[in-house]
Amino acid sequence: MRRKSKAKCQKSHAIRRFRERFGVHISKNDYQAYVRQIQEGNAKFLEKQSNRISVFEIIVQGESVRVCYDKERKSIVTVLPPPDAWSQTSGFVRRIDETED
């Protein structure tokens, strides 16, 4: 049995993250439409993370969503959580005790 390509794994991952982080169930056609938003310059560039990965803001069902895009594989790598969820999703929580000096 052949393994999935890196691009197909990225696509599957991104589709799962759309559902997990935004409750949005997207089809493969929807996914391709979001990739085209980036490729056609209809997405807002936010930052470059590496030589091949950049963060873009795309419109998904009328909402702004931040995604990481792989320019070599021409695929959305993942969907970032909304900014207000950052504190809830960080894996590390530090308790500050006011009695400590």
C-alpha cells in the first residue's frame, strides 16, 4: 500500500483543522477554492514563516481565517486558531501565586 504524499497529508490536516477550530466542514472543492484565493492574490499576506511557508488571511464563509500556505506544494498546511483562542490553546499554563516574592 502506498503512503500518502506530503501535499495530501497537508490537505487532510487542513480540512480537519477547519472543522476543529471553526466548526466548518469543507469539501475538497472548497479547499481548492481557498488555495486559489491565495494563488490569485485575493488573500491578505500576513507574514513569511520560512522559505516555503507563509501565513495568509482568507475568507471562509464570510469570516476571516488565518492559514499557513506551502508555496512548493501549493497547499494549505494548517488553519490557525482565532486570536482570541490563543490563550486557551497554548499547551503551557503558568499559575502566578501572589504570595510569592
